[in-house]
Amino acid sequence: MKHLEENFKLAKKQDRNGQKALYEMFSAKMLAVANSYTSNIHDAEDVLMNAFLKCFQKIGDCRDWKSFPFWLRKIVVNDSISFVRKNKNIMYADLEVAEDVLEDQDNHFFNEINIEEIFSQMPIGYRLIFNLYVFEDKKHQEIAEILNISEGTSKSQLSKAKKWIADYLKTKENGKKNTETIKN
């Protein structure tokens, strides 16, 4: 990232130009992270703004410029989770763990899938745990602590999220095949 070190040092001195430059460097990527949790671009934008405000208020806590992107991402993820908890009624069901059915997806079809579309449709409880486990590399014990749920619930919800994605992809693929059949 060009000029990250310089802009980080300026932002630590509360320099508005340095802060603006950091915002411009990271806002698009962090918006995508927030949106993967909130499923609504307007909510994701709110989370992003609050996360950057917090970031610039506490930038002194970040030790060096090399760790800044990871530190900022952690703020965005935590703020996204807090937002969802505060604004959504999340229900976690403690049911049996379902089988992983994502193994045999058609790669050609899978490459055409819009990830944002999937996350916008996925139930919020599944999405939170899926994101934490897959994208944030959290273990089930950590997820359970973050979301104040049991470790078994975390495992169950991850399994259900995978099954939900597989079912969603199968539905989309079947819809695409039906459309192609009609065209021919």
C-alpha cells in the first residue's frame, strides 16, 4: 500500500489529510467486510463510519503502520457484530449438526455466484458465525464467547450455514438450468 506508513504517522498526529488518505485506502474493503455481516449496504455504511471514527480516536493504540490494516479490520468486524446484536433479533437454534454438502458444487456455476447476494439472503445467525469462522479464522470456542452462545450452537450454526449455502446454490443452479432449457 503506497504511502501507508506516512499516512498512518500523520493520522496518529490527528492530521485530517492523513486520516482522509487512510479512509480512502481502506474504506471500500472495510465496507465489504461490514456488509458481509449486516446484509444491508446502508447499515454497513453506518458501521463503517462509526468504525473509522473509533479508529481515528484510538489510533494511538495501534502500535505500528504494518499492523494497521488488521487492527482496522478487527474494529470493523467487532462494530459489525455489535450493530447486528443491537439491531437484529438473532435466534440461535441448538439442533443437530447437519452434514457438509458443499463438496460437490459445479465449479463453473460456482464461479458465477455473487457472494454479496448470498450473504444478503443468508439468515443473520448463520452469517455471523460463518463470517467469524471462515473469514476471521475464529475457533468455535472464540465464536461462542464473542456471541455469548454455546460452542455446540456455534458448530451447529456453521453446519447449517454451509447447508443453507449449498441449498441456495442448488436452487440458483436449477433456476439457471431451467432458464437455459426454456431458451433452447
